[in-house]
Amino acid sequence: MRIPASSSLCPVLVCLCFIQRCCGASHHVAAKVPTAKNQTKLPNDEKEVHHRPKRGWIWNQFFVLEEHMGPDAQYVGKLHSNSDKGDGSVRYILSGEGAGTIFIIDEVTGDIHATKSLDRERKSHYVLHAQALDRNTEDALEPKSEFIIKVQDINDNAPKFPDGPFVADVPEMSEVGTSVLQVTATDADDPTYGNSAKVVYSILQGQPYFSVDPKTGIIRTALANMDREAREHYSVVIQAKDMAGQVGGLSGSTTVNITLTDVNDNPPKFPQKNYELYVVESAQVGKPVGKIKANDEDIGINADIKYSIINSEGANTFSISTDRDTREGIISLKKPLDYERKKTYTLHIEGTNTHVDPRFSYLGAFKDTATLKISVGDVDEAPVFSMDYYIMDVYENSPSGTEVGTVTARDPDSNNSPVRYFMEESEEEQLFSINESSGVIRTTRPLDREDRPWLNVTVMAAEVGNPSLVSSVVVTVQVLDVNDNPPEVPSDEEVIVCESSRPGQVIQTVTAVDKDDFANGQRFSFALPEHSAANPNFTLKDNQDSSASIIARRRRFNHLTQELYELPIVVWDGGEPSLTGTSTLTLRVCPCQRHGRTRVCQSQAFLTSAGLSTGALIAILLCIVILLAIVVLFITLRRSKKEPLIISEEDIRENVVTYDDEGGGEEDTEAFDIIALRNPAAAEELKFRRDVRPDARPQSTAPARHSSASPSVDQEDVHEFIRHKLVEADLDTSGPPYDSLQTYAFEGQGSPAGTISPLDSFGTQSEQDYNYLDDWGPEFQKLAEIYGDADSDVTTSN
């Protein structure tokens, strides 16, 4: 960045350049080691040995001022080697950042100059390498050495507020010194060199309300009791100046917009103390009739107001609520108004803040009161009936024109106009008429309580002079009962008479019904008609509890002889006058069975209730029997079915007997013994049970043998052999007390061929001649071929 031309900066730059020129040799030239030769004299006048001196070729830093504005290149420093005698034989080379473009070097003298103006904020230092060469041989006289050229800072950057402008708020009525906001300015200059980046804050605009800390930049209130209602917004300008605020320093500024937030420091106030309101007496209950509002200079919740009526005269007739949006008090009607009864009302209304800040309680109560006078306006009202509803009664069957009752209405207005009565046109109103002057209601026809015991009619009343003002009332008429319906016995269900009924046995208990009400129809008496008093089959007994019992007078009813009987019963009620009715019951004779207390016909009731005929029932039973027979036959066939030992005649092989038990492996010496198949005689030695280990092994009674059986066994028949084994099994005391299946593979006796099993073969070659098997027939021909081929193979191999 370029500095603005200023006379105050010129002396500083001149001094810096003078100091640099005077001290350049000590700062920018390598430290040299003394070049005096160290000589050592040797005996016998030998030549002196010269020790190579140390040379100073170690470089630290060079400095160059940024923003150089002079016409000539800026001198940076000088490179020098101890090998340089000043005769121009040494050539200096410069490489690295900016070498040849920004920084140039005199190859003979080693002087370094900066050809361009540098900006420290863009690049603060440059790394370069210096080397000294022999100009003639181009040999390196000094190794390549690294050094740094540091750009020295000048105050060329003004402080800035990167986050500005700022917005802040502080509660009104805050104390002096209340912190509002902290602002921070940044300076791009070098903070480690001089005061170029040392910033001091000051306030340019916003006094005397606010102040700023010059070091920290914290903005605070400087004036007590700042009122938001008087002024809400403030614009404060803060300045940041470098060079610690000295003359010649650069500065920057920002704006802070500060808003005073509201606190509840103002009570509500009614604009005036007395109000008037006009309300007509016809106003509807629950509807608003007026509004009142108290003003509060605060905002938000601090301005919320609750209204109330504090005197009983107004609170009994009116109510008040608060509209949250407008903060108005809405006055509503609680009771109907009557101009003729009360013409004015006085309401004392109070408005109170709902959120009170105790810090400002010293300002007084945060509420206000006002008086509201309400005048009731007179209107022409509809007639008013003397009762809200009427209940009347009339006896049924009364003649037309019978008086039912009278309704009364009057004009509530002061002029008391005459009233005219009438009814709405409806079905129920057609049963009555009303006198339009007196309000007397009469019947137009006889009424029947059993048809409609209660009737509702609507009576209207209107002023004669103003028929549009109409009021109405409901009149409920109860039709009273008279004894006009004879009782009767229900005859919907048949009475069952069992064939086994005995004389004197109760067949059925009957009751009566009456359409009249409890007073006239719930006390009944029963009897048989006079012409049926000598009924030979049944009689009737009055139980004196509004019920009667039908009793059999003979035994042995038979439904085949006569199935149905009719029994007339006379019943009369206890009303005034008493009415009599006759009902005929149908009695059905059938065989009965008892289900609790109910008698039902045995066969007919079952078939009737199931909805099935006798033929359908027989068909169902027959199907069930056939299904049972099929199931039994299937089970029998499964039990009698057996598996053949040999699947087919083509399966010519040894007879292997399969057991459904698993052996114990190779170590199981008690498993199935194949000797019983090889030699029946050997089985004599092993006749003990294999499924249970005996306490003592029985001694063998027969000698072991191989392929040929003993003479005693050979002469036995197979049936005798099996019987003998069965007896042994039955007499075996070491066996468990349950049945066990034993299978014997004895092939019979008397065959000249002996056994054909190879299990008895102890050698590797059989000497048996199997040609005789050809004589046994085609069944053994295949077997002869197999063993013949096997013998020929063995002979050939031997």
C-alpha cells in the first residue's frame, strides 16, 4: 500500500535511511575473521606451513523499508567474501525469491538493491541464496549461503472494523456504566514493530448518552434514566486510531445503532375518567354492547391490561373482557335489560397491568379506574307469557269444546297494548282451539289416551297494534285415562295338554292385558262362561292375583282321538265402570317331555323346531351309519395288511432279517449274534435273552458246530423246533415281565444241500459242488450260476 504524502512522515523516513547507511557495514556485511597468517617455523629452514583462516560467510537478515517512493533503487546491503582482494576476481551471484526481478546484486562489489516498492502486508520477507565464484575459473570460493531480507513495516494501514456496522440494544432506565456492546478494530500493520498497529478507541457521535473504553472498545451507557418513550433509537459512531492515538496515526470508524428496549415503567391510564354508553333493552345476553380502553405507553407484554368491574351493581348485569389484539375492554351483557324496571347502570371499571416490574414500584400502583354510565333504551317488545311453559290435562273421550286450560301474556311496554292469541298450523294443533282474546284452550274432538297420551302445542301471542312482535310458549297436554277398554287374555300361543295329565293337574296359568293405565286396568278376575261351566274336560280357577289356572278334569287325553280343544275365558277389570271381555284359548293334546317347567310335544316339537320331516331325518341317520361302516372297514384293512419279506421273485439274494433297533457300534459285543443263522445248534449255547443282561450266564448243553447240524437237531421238524424255543422263552426267569418278539432263521431239516449261506465259510475257497442246484428247478438255476461263476473265478485266480 502507498502512504499518503505527509510532511510528518518525511523526517521519519530520512532518519531511517541515515541510520541504515551508517550502520550498513555492521548489519549487512558478513563478520570477517582476521586474515593474519599463522606461521610456524620448522627446523632445517623448511618452508612455513600456512593454516587456512576462517572466513565470515554466514548471513542473518537484511532489512528493507516497504513502500519506498524514491527514484533510485533502495539499498539493501552488501555481500563480501574474504577471498575478495578488490581486484574484481570474485563474482557474486544472488538466487532465490525475487532475485533478478525485485532484488539485484552488483557482481563485483556485492551490493544488493531493491528495484521495486514492497508491501509488507502482502509479503513480509524473502528467502535468498548468495554465492561467491572465481571469475576466471568459475570455481566456488564460498559455499552457497541462505539469508533473509525482511520488509520493514511502516504505518500504511488504517484500522478497520470487519464486523461493522453494529446493532445493539440496552434496557431503558439502565444505570450509568451498563455495558452495551464491545467493538474490535483490526490493523494490518506489524504489531511487533513500533505503534503502527496499536489502536485506541474514541466516540465521535453519541455523547453524552454513551461512552467507549479507549483500550477495550466496550460501549457503556453514560446517562442515567434514558426513557424509551422519550427516545428509542441512537446512532453512535466509534473511531479506532493507530499509533496509540498520536498525531499522524491512521484511523477508521464504524456506526453502532443502539435501541432502548422497553421495561414496564408506565402504568395504564384512561384518557378520561367518565364515559357514557347507550344500550337498548333488547340487546342479547352474551353479546358485546360497548368498548373502553386504557392507554399504556409501554409495548409488548409490559402493556398488557386486565379490565374488571369493581362495583356489584355493574358486575351483576355486565361483564368485561380484554381483547388481546387491541387491548380494549369489551363490555358484554350478562342479564336481559328491562327499561321499565331499571333505566340506568353505573359501572366502575379498573385497568391493571398484568406484568409489573418491582424495580419501579416506587412510581406507584400500575392501574387506573374510570366510571361508565350505561343508559337503557326503550324498545317495543313482544308480549311476555306468565310462564315459560304450561302443563295441562284433559280426560280422554271428552266431548268437543271441553276446556283444557288458559294461557296469559302481557305487553311489557309502558303502554300495555292488548294481546292476541293463536296457534301454529300442525297436526296436534288441529285437536285444540284457543280464544284469541282470553287465551282459553279447548278440544276440537274427543281424544284417545291409548292413541296419544301426551300432546304438545305451541301458542303464539302478538300485540294487536304491532303483529310483527310475536312470542311463543309450549303447552303440554296430558290425556287422562278412563276405563274404556275391556281386558283380554292373550291367545297368540297354544296351550299344551299332555296325554299323561291327571285330574286336578294345572295345565297352564294365564294372565290378562288391558290397554288402560294402572289405575283402571291392572286388577283382573277370571271365570268360565255360564254355558261352559260344566265343561267335562277343563275348569278354571281364579288365583285372586290377576291370574287364573287352567285345570284338567279328567285323565288320558289322546291326540289321536282329539288333538285340539277350545276353552272360552271371561275376564273383567276393576275399573269404574268395570268392563268384561271374553277370550278363547286353543289347547293342543300331545305326548310331552319335561324341559325344566316347559312342556313341549316330543316328536312334533323336535321336528317342527328343526324344520325337518321324518323322511329327511331317516336319510340323515342312514348316511351317518354308512360313514361309520366305511371308517371301520378302513381301519380293519390297515391292521390286516403285512409287508412281504421278499419284494419280487427276481430279488435272489440272502434272506436278511431287519430289526428296528440300533446297535452299539463296533464295541457292542452283546448285539445280534449271527451264529443263530449260521448254525441252529450253536443257538443252544446262546439261549439266554439278549435284551436283558442275566445275572449268570447259563452253561451250554450242546457242542458248537459249523456247517452241519447235530443229528438230534437235523431230525427235528421246524414246527417242533419253534415250539421248543417258545417253551424256553416262557420258562426263562431272567427275562423282563413283558412280551418280546424272537425271530429264528432255522431253514428246516432233511435237505441234502445243507445251508447255502456263506456266513459259515471259514476259508477263502469253497469245495462245495453247486451243480446239483440245476436239478431243483428253474427257481435255483440263477443261484447255481452265481456260485458256479464265483468258484471258477477263485480257481482261476489261484
